[in-house]
Amino acid sequence: MKPIEVTVPALQKGIDAITLWPFIIYRRGVRDNLPLRCHEWFHWRHALRWGVLPWYAVYLLLKPFYLGARSHLHPFEAPAYALQQKIIDMQAAGESLDGPLAELGMACPSAG
């Protein structure tokens, strides 16, 4: 099972992508951003493991405590941002992304 990835002309200001299970919705021009895609795929898979409704309920209950600059500290956002940074670092170092992409169920970019 994989997410349904959709590109739209625009999202709310400051948002490049959002996971609304079973969809991942990208703002036009950012879908090729592999670290961002990994971040959103992480959310998609996390929601699937938790159960979609419980995941969203907990996410939204915690959201008021993690607004603005604290949003990266949200317990569901922190590991997604950590993965996003790991992908950025691995790309910069020229390392293989096969492992992290396989964990997410994503195909390697060279494989299509």
C-alpha cells in the first residue's frame, strides 16, 4: 500500500506539503524534493501504523502546544524532520539512499 500523491497549485502560506491520509498533497514545484517527500511518507506510514483516526486525533490534540517555532518539536513532527535532515545530509555526502527509502516503501530515484 502506498500513498496517493497529488500536486496542487498552492497550499496555505508556509506549507509545501501535507499528509491527509491516504493522500500526500504537494504544492506545485516541490514534489521532486526528495527530503520533503520522505518527511511526508514518514507521516503517512506513521498514521498507518497507529491507525489513521487515532494518529490524527493525537496529532491535533498536541498541535496547540507546538505552534510557530515549536512546530518542529511536535512529537509526530520531530522524527519526520530528523529523517528529512538525514536525507539532506546523505545526499550532500553522496551516500546511497537505498536503506531509508526502502524503510519507507519508496522506490529509489534511479529506479523510477
